[in-house]
Amino acid sequence: MTRKGRQNTVLAALLAPVTLYLGVFFLCPLLIIALFSFLEPGLYGGVVWNFYHWNYGRIFGWADGLIEVYEPIYLQILGRSLAFATFTVLASLLLCYPVAFWVSRLPEKWRASFLFLVTLPFFTSLIVRLYAWLLILKPSGVVNNALMSLGLTSAPIDILYTPFAVVLGMVYIMIPFMFLPVYAAVDNLDRSLVEASLDLGANRVQTFIKVIVPQTLPGIVGGSMIVFIPSVGNFVVPDILGGAKGLMIGNLVEQQFLSARNWPFGSALSMIIMAVVLTVLLVFVTRARKSAVGMS
Amino acid sequence: MMRRLSSGWVTLTLFSLGFFTFIYLPLIIITVYSFNSNPVNMMVWDGFTLDWYRGLFGLQERVDDLGMNRAIYVESTDQLIAALKNSLTIAFFTTSISTVIGTATAIALARYRFRARGFYSGFLLIPMMMPDIVLGIGLLIFFVTIGFQLSLLTIIIGHCTFLISYVFVVVQARMAGMDPALEEASADLGASEWLTLRKVLLPQLAPGIVGGALLAFVISMDDLVITYFIAGTGSTTLPLFIFSMVRRGVKPEINAIATLIILASVVIAALGLWLRSRKTD
């Protein structure tokens, strides 16, 4: 065999496992969701193999008037999910950006330790971290006990099972994912440009908006995307901290699969999550490509 | 820089210390209150106890002054142990499979030029970005449709679909910093492709592979959402077990389990960091 031929054999052997694996266990499941979203739900779970577009009609506003009814609640919950995810992005960015800045200005030997401290919670169980907030926010929890013993309130206030609790929980679990890209960008900041801007008479606010933000934008955008995507489809956080007012589209999907047993409708809802995610990714990739072209 | 050791810097420092308090306070609160002996309102301190830990391991049945059995609240320590065993089994197989496949893919993309290379490097990121609920229900429908019984095996398959990508990314990052000259030398000296791969490339890649494997192990141990959809009866994992406990209401034993998990993950993370710092020395 020629050298080229041997190389091709090795390459094929290296790539075959991933191709087969992801082809069967990643692409097939995604395609089957798309397929199921256009099938008729069976009476007792399962599906009837007929083309059926009412699954989407229930969500987007057309109904057959007999069995499938349009309910505006689904679009409301989708809107709420997008809003929660947006707030999560903004809040985690506002928290992480200044701290990333601070860590990047620390003496070198401390920086690694603080980076480790930010990532450590990522290695701790997600469910344990959310459970901790349950203990803190519940009516007889840490926050309410503190408020009442300080005399600030006489009866426990509702914090748990509110939209605030959901966003707080999501921010808490997403912090490492926002912090690392933002930190990388802030750390790469060309400080001489900042000095130049200040020397040339721009004040701190102008320098921040015109020099620092544009330079760290890739990290901001990257972190925002990495936080936004898992937040939109999240169902664990609203399940534990959300209650009825904090219901998100992920909870709807879960209900359709595990209690309502309407798999086609659940598939249609997941197709919407997928569409949102792909849109965000597409916008990000085209922007990244554009800015890469602009740089070169 | 020192000339701007100003009120701005002080504010920033205070803000940052607040940030780290925000991150760690919840974990500290769980740990502290896991030793609280108050069984009724677990967030009101009532004295130190190890009862919840004892109860967890089924070690002690203690009858207190009022004749109430305080220690045994966990419905079944056996269930907890079974869940832990399942999680470890799944994580072991998942880590092995995804490390092999992910490493092979990273090598293929870093060392060979071929037409679909760009496609692969983009496509491999998608499983990481796909919301886990979508992947979870996709796998559920897929397994049920093809008549595959839900079990530990389906969970292992499910975890690998996205962990291959994680291993790939970590190993690829390691490859990016490596010198291909050594492999070229090996090839020039007459070693076959496989020999070069085994004797030259893999030893150099080892820290990346270990790092990827560690990451895969941790994520697999902690995965809740995908497991939730494709776990069959009898294949409850640790996160799933805690999730169902939390859903049924807060209880002092959960604090004890949570504290043990926090402790374990801190130890693992510290170990990983220590290994990495040793490797780079």
C-alpha cells in the first residue's frame, strides 16, 4: 500500500467511530423529533402515523375547532422563557464582567486561585446547588428568617416560586460559563489602548464604552450565547424554584412526555426550542465570521 | 497601575468579594445546616448532631427523650447506594467510550487534511450546544421507537452523544500546542502510522486525554436532564435520586447527602488541579 493509502486507512479508522456514533445516536434522535412533531398523537400515548399539523396550530394560532384548541398560553410561556433567559444573560454578565476585570488585575499568583474558585462550583452537583437555594429562599428559609429577626417583615415574603427565584437560580448555575469567556477577553485587553484613550482626554465612561467594551465584545457575545442557550430550554431550575408562575417551555416539554403523554405535541414544543437555539447560533456564527473578515 | 489604587478599585474589590460570597454561601449554608439537629424546621439552629449522617448510612436507630425515632428518615439507604453504584457504572463506561472516540476524532482533525474537516470541527460542537432537554426527549423517542429497552445502557449511550464532543474539545486544545515535528521524525525513521500514533502522539497527548476523561466523568456523574428522560426502572442515578427526593420536599437527610457530594466534588476538583499543575511542571 502507498503511504497515502495507509494514511487514508488510518484516517477512516479514526473518523468512523464518531461518524457512526453521532449519526445514529445524535442525528437520528433529532430527526425523529422533527418527524414526531408532524404526527397525530394516539389516544393513550404513542402516535398515529398520519400527517398532522395541529401540534403547531395549538401553539401558533390555528385550530381544527374539534380536538386541538389554540391556547395563547404556549406562546406566553415561550415569551417568558426567552425573557428569563435574557435576564439570566444580563444579570450574569453584570456580575461577571467587573469581577473578571478585578481578577485580571490581581498579582499573577492569585489569579489562578480565583479562577479555580469560580469554576469549582461547576464540579459540584447541579441539583445540590439548586437545593441550596431552595433552603435559602423558602418561607422558613435563611432569607426570611433573617428578614424577620431583623424586624424588616412580620410574615415571610414570597421569594420562592417567583420568576425572580428562577432567574436567580439560573444565574447561579450559569456563572462559570459566563465568567470564563469574559475573563479571557478582559485578560487580553490591550491596556496601552486604554491608557492612550485616557491620555487623549476621554473620561472613564467614554473609555469604557468606546475602547474597553468593543475590545472585549467577543467574550461578552460568546459568554452570552453559552448562557442563553441552556437557559431557554431549562426545566430543572423552574421545576425546583419556579412554581406555576415560573413555568418555562422546558417544563411544558417535560409534562408532555412524562405526564400528558402527548409526544407529538412535546416534539413540536422542542422543535421551537431547537429553532431558537439554531437562530442564536446562526446569528453568532455569521457575526463572528463578519468580525473575523473585518479584522483581517 | 498603583496610581489608580482609588475608590474605584476599592469598590471593585468589595464587589468581587461579594461575588465570591454569593457563589459559596449557599454551599456553606447546606454544610452547616446538615449538622443541625432540628428535625421540624431545619433552617432554625437547634444544636449539633450527626444523626442525619448516621441515618444515611443506616447505622443508627436512636430513640430520643420523647420516644421518637429521629435518625431514620431516609426511606432506603439501599436505594441511595444503588443510585450511587449506577452513577459510577455509567460514568465509568461513558468516560471510557467518549474518551476513545473523542481522542480519535481530535487526532484525525488535527493531523490530517481532508475535505470534510471543516464540517466535522463545526458539527462536533453542536452536541455540546444542543439543549439537554431536546437531546433527552430525542433519545427517548428514538429508543422507544426502535424498541430498545431503557436501562443503564441507554443512559451510557445518551451521555456519550455529548461527552464525545467535550473530550474532543479538550484533547484538540492540547494538540494545538504540540509540535508535529516529532511525529514527522518518527514517520521519516520508518515507523508506521499506528506505531507513530501509539508511541509518539499518545504519550504527548496524555495530559489532554486525562483532562478530557476527568471532565467527561464529572459531567456524566452529574447529568440530570438527559438521564431523567432515558432512565429505565431500576436505573436511577444519584442526581435523579436526589432530584426526586427534593421534589417530594426538603428533609434533613438531603442536607447530609448534599454535603457529602460537595465534599467529594471539592476533593475531585482539587485532585484534578493538583494533577494538572504537576503535569505542567
